[in-house]
Amino acid sequence: MLRFTFRGGIHPDDGKAMSKDKPIREVLPKGELVYPLSQHIGAPAKAIVAKGDHVLAGQKIAEAGGFVSANIFASVSGTVKAIEARLGVAGGMQESIVIENDGLYEEVEFSPERKLADISGKEIIEIIKEAGIVGMGGAGFPTHVKYMPKDPSAIDHIIVNCAECEPYLTSDYRRMMEEPEKIVGGLQAAMKIFDGRAKGVLAVEDNKKDAAAKLREAAKGIPDIEVVELKTKYPQGAERQLIFAVTGRQINSSMLPADVGCVVNNCDTIHAIYEAVHFGRPVMKKVMTITGNAIKEPQNLRVRTGTNFRELIEEAGGFTSEPEKIIAGGPMMGIPLISLDVPVVKTSSAILCMTKDEVAACEETACINCGRCVSVCPGRIIPAKLADYAKRHDKESFEKANGMECCECGCCSYICPAKRPLTQYIKSMRKMVLADRKKVAQRGNGK
């Protein structure tokens, strides 16, 4: 069988055996819930509730603050306790709505079940927008914006990212194993937006053949939906690499997938589209993997947004020993946590707890010019050189050497025998360049 792939990439120990066979288990929150107003790329949402208000699960509590923004919904019933700054996953304070859970889980009345044949493509976009759906694999880009490209007639592929190439994460795998019909149903809804012009592709790494078989069975007899098996390699699920692996088309940092006729969604996002289109349910829940060698009982949990991370650790049996490293997400692209007292948001995927911080224990040495970072880089750039420019704060040389093409996947840092934190250097410089560009744009707009 043809195996779809891209140039570069690595094969780290995937660590998935800890949790891959653990079925999704639903848990309820115990304490207050915190809903940051920025759970997506773009303008923060605007609170439409006030302290003391009683809310129901599924009730909109914050509305989109612009075109590139997303609504936020309560996941429990209870009372608005405060609207104040709370600690977020990335370590900064974020304006948030705090709700005291009443334990009743009373819900708003959702729309009656609807058939896809009775809904137009334009209505589906509005449903996605109203439901607050964003890129739930971690990107957080508002999904309705993806489905409103400049030229809708040019879209010929809707690719569902079922690769789950990030080590240790198994939430998408469990979703595919347990709810393949909903993933296929969500893809059908997305395809209808483009009036049948777009082909649907469910892209799964070939180490998940059982999941691919489940999806094929669910898609059996449905025209224009194909399940393709990708070569197992990190970062196979990165947007640029996924598009190339499936279609052979290439994009760079100045392009969008729509520029090559593609829309890409994570399988969790597609599942959310199904729930919204058929049942009117907004984003209120996430499936998360709680794992790592410091976790007693690795789990895949269906949790409500706003839930405290600490509660999820308890649901997984707690720690075997005090972890040296806790990461929100996976080891390659996750965010190191400074506290467990942070909330689940729409983009949350995992909590990874490790007994040893192997990266911190590594001592950086001089570059030996071996070229390994170049050989594994999926962006075809020179990480060692870019890291040197970043250390010298040489923005001009950094940009000339295509530093903005870095996707921050971490392959170069992983493979470097000198243990140089190449990705971290490049990531810091990319942030500085983007900040400078934003200032220039604001001056040009008279701000």
C-alpha cells in the first residue's frame, strides 16, 4: 500500500501504549470552573454575563469579539462568581469568567436533531460560528473563518487530521475507535459547505490501522470520502506536511491551506461540527489524555471546559512520584506548566507528567556542524544557522535565511547531538519578528 509522507521528520518513542487502550471515560468537575475569554486565535471574546447571574450548561457566556474570534459557553449550571484575571496554561493572567458549579448540570434546550439534507452550506457555517468551534487540536483558529475562503469554488480537499503524531497523546485515537460515525458525519457536513465540490480525506498514520478500519467502515458507501494511511513519522500531522503528504501541494508561511485548495481540520474539530450541526450542541467538552510515567493510571477523559487540571490528575490516580516536568499537551509542542491550577480550554489535549526532566538535565555544547538538524527539518531550513542569528538578535539575517518558515515542531532540538535548544532560540526570534511586523502594521493603520 502506498504510504503518504513528506521529507524530513523524526521517529521519537511515542509512549502511546500507556493510554491507547483506555476507553474514554466521562468525569464531572468538583470545584469552580474558569473560562478564559481568549481560548482561540484572534480577538478575545466579550463577557455577556455578570457576577451573580445564574447560568445553564450550554448557555453562551461570552460572544465573539470580532470576525476572527469565537463564542464561549458554560459547561455546567451554576452562578457567575467573578469576572477577573486568572492564571492560564501559558503562564500569564487572562481575563476569565468564573462559575460556581451547582452540581445539577441543568442544560439549555438544544435544537431538535436535524438531518443534514435539510440544512444548507451557509447555515452550516453559521452553526459552526455560533457553536464557538475552533481548531481543537491546539491551533485554536476559529473554524467558521476557514470555511469562508476568498474563493470557495477553489476548495477541492477537506482533510481531517487523524494522524495524532504527537508522542503520548491518544485522545484522537480513542475518538476514532469509539465514535468513527460522528467523525465521518462531521466531514459530510463540512463537505456540504462547498456544494459537493470538495473531496473528503481522513488521514491516519499507519500505526493506527484499527482506527483506519473503523473509519473506512463508517464511510462505506459514502461518495467522495477516502481514508488514507500516512507513514508514521513526526510531525506528520503538521498542516503543511499533511497537505503535502495527501495532495503533493506545498505551502509556506505566507500562504493559507485555501491557497492550494485545501481546508484542514483536526478530527476533534470535525466531531464538534457533527455535534453542532445535528444536535445544536456548542463546544463544552474535550477528550484529554492524562499520561506519563509519573501518572498512576493513564487515562483518556471526557472533561468539561473550565475544569481544573489538578482534578484530572486526581481522576488518573494521582502521581507515582513527584514529577519533575508537567506539560500541557505533548512533549514536542506542548507548554511546560508552572501550576496545575489552570483550566481546561477548547484547545486542551493532554497533561503529560514525567518523573525526570531529561531536557533540563542536558548540557548544551558547541555545534559540530553535523547537519542532522537540516536533514530532519520538514521546513527545509537550516536550524543551526537560524539559532545563531537568534542568539545574536540578528533579525535581518534571520528573515533572509527563511526563519519564519519554521513550524516550531522541535525536530531539530530532538536530533541535535550537541543538545542545543534550537527550536526555542528560533521560536523566540520568530515572536520578536512578528511583534515588529505588528507594530509596523499598526503604524500603517494610524494606530
